[in-house]
Amino acid sequence: MPHTIRTLEPLLDPQERLDRLIASTFRRFGPRIVDLSYANPCDGPTAEVVSILTRVTAESTGLSLQYTPIAGRTPARRAVAARLARQFGLPFDYRDVILTSGAMPALNIVSRALFGPADEVIVLTPAWQDYPLYLRNLNIPFRLVALSGNKRLDLEAIRCAVGPSTRGVLLSQPCCPTGVVYSDAEIDGLATILTEAEARFGAPIYLVSDEVHRDLVWGARPFSSPLHHYARTVSIYSFGKALSLQGQRIGYIAVSPRMPHLEEIRSTIERCVRLMGYGSPTSTMQRAVPELLDCTPQLASLASNQVRVRAALTAYGYTVCEGGASFYVYVKSPIDDDFRFAERLAARGVLVVPSTMFHDPGYVRLSLTARSQAIAAGLPVFATVVNELRQGEPCFSPC
């Protein structure tokens, strides 16, 4: 086995273990399964989104299907920059936007552009599972820093973690997997810590804000981007989550127009798109971007499912993390071994993601992207399993 893969195994194994559990559960339950694991909306995109993709595809002929510039088609970049300028009140230029094939390559490209083997990146946990995987694969040191007990920013822990080799902080806002929307005051406090650290250590610190869930705020708390608070911010976005288009792989990197040495940073990121070789989206999806910007997610049904599921789980005795965005519900496992708890649920046909995946053992994540009838059918299983655990009963079937 190649040495690099062997060193990455601790970060690869949890996902592969979950994939095996999912596969075996699907074989056992087939169409009766309640899949609350991955965020694949069963109803798919809206008719408006499908119509845009259908028309753009039908109109794709000749040069429209050929190579595009490394950073993406200029009309699409201009459209994104104009939307960002209106949304955040900042003077975005099209050159501040680099189109990518979704958030995964964007994270790799930005990490490669901003950090190196002598730098340390602070990753706030729980976090999307592959942040550390990407950093380690790129030979970039990282430090995991836990959020507070209620899964909000632990500013004191971050302050203590920042050191002379710190060159970046990576977080998701709203948070994946918890669904927590960090407040304006929290983001401002983080920006203050980083600004003070830059002055103390005499070195730049970049804030990478993964904002793929920012258009899925179903609760009352407003979304606050680090772009408003900290000049050295790079925002990452994907159209996939909000518009149920994950498989189409279209997103972008947005560099704050207030970024020091802006031209150098933009140029470096664009070069990294080229040298890494896999980040460019298809020409067809780039042509769809200006119209996709005007599409809005259906938040009413998401909010309804969130309220219903959270109330039911709380009534069953679970501790549910307060959240206000995304498809996700983050729940304290009734036993310490979150994988074992996920296996107990799977033994009854309900799939969830154990939080060991997110570098935060002791929880599970539910994704409310199954149909409402399936979610309703799956909820009683949570009551059954927690009651079994309270009574010390063995799992009804081998887990």
C-alpha cells in the first residue's frame, strides 16, 4: 500500500466503516429503509432549477461546450460578484471569484494556495469530516479545537490555540454538522482574536469560511459571514445544498475584496486551480450559474420537518443541539459509542451518521432529506432504541 494512503488511514477509516454499514442496511431493508445519513434530498431540485438545466443543456452547442478560462467563464463570475456585492455590501469584482466544481476542490485549492508545511491551520470541531483529510494529504499541519458544550464558538479555546505558526482557521458557517448559525458577536470575537494574533506574531492568518449551508437558514437567527468582519477571509460556496444539485458539482471561491495583497492571493488561487488539475466545473454548469443565482431553496418544508423532529426527539429524552440552518439535526448519543448507537438504529432500518466522523465522538447527525412520510416512520425507532438502552436490553438483532 502506498505510504501516503497508509498515513491517511485513520482519517479514511470512519467513512469507510459507515459506508459498509449503509450498504449492509440497504441490503437488509431495501425500500423500507429510512435514510437519514447523507444530504441527498429525495424530492430533488425544483421545477425551476430543472428547467434552467434542461434549457442550458439544450442550448449547449459549438464553442459553448469547449474549454473555459481557468477561473471560470467571465459572465458567470461577474454575476456571482454582483450578487455577493448586494448580499454583503462589499465591492466584489469578478476577479475575486473563482468558479470550482463544488466545495471539495475549492477547499483543497484554497488550502494549497494559502498554507504550507510550516503553517498550522486550526480546524473547529465538530467539522465536516474531510477538512483534516485534505490538510494532511497536502502536508499542512492542523490542530483540532473543540467548540463549546452547546456547539457555539469557544473563543477562549481558540485564543489559546492560536500560536506563532498559526496561519489559518477553517470553519463552516452555518456549521456542518450541527446546523448552528454563529452570531454576529461570535464571528466578530473570532475576528478580533485573529487580528490581535496577527499583530502579536507579525504574520498573516487567513479565515476560510465554508458557507455551503448559508442559504438554508430556516430558523430566526440571521446569517453573518466572516466576510463582514475580517479582511483575510476566503468564502467557499456550492450551489448543491441549497438547490439540491450536489451531484452537479458547481460552486466558487470568493476572496474578500478587502484582502491584503488581493491581486497576489487571487493569482495564487487561480494558479492552484491549474496545478491541482481537477477543480474546474463543466462549461454547461458555468453557463447555468447566472440563472441559478436567482433560485431560492424551499425553506418552509425544511423548517416544518426540523421543528417536528426536534420536538419528537426531545420528548423521547434525547439532548438535541440547538440549530437554525441546514438539513441536519445533531443529537447526543445515549451511549458513549456513537458508532454502536448508529448500528443499533441501523438494525431497525434507520441510518444516521455517527459524530466520530466529525471528530466529535458522542453524537449522531440526522439529515432531514428523506421524504416526510419516511421521517415520520423512522422517528419511533429512536424511542424504541433509547428505551432498550435504558432497560439494558440487548439489541433485538445482531448489530
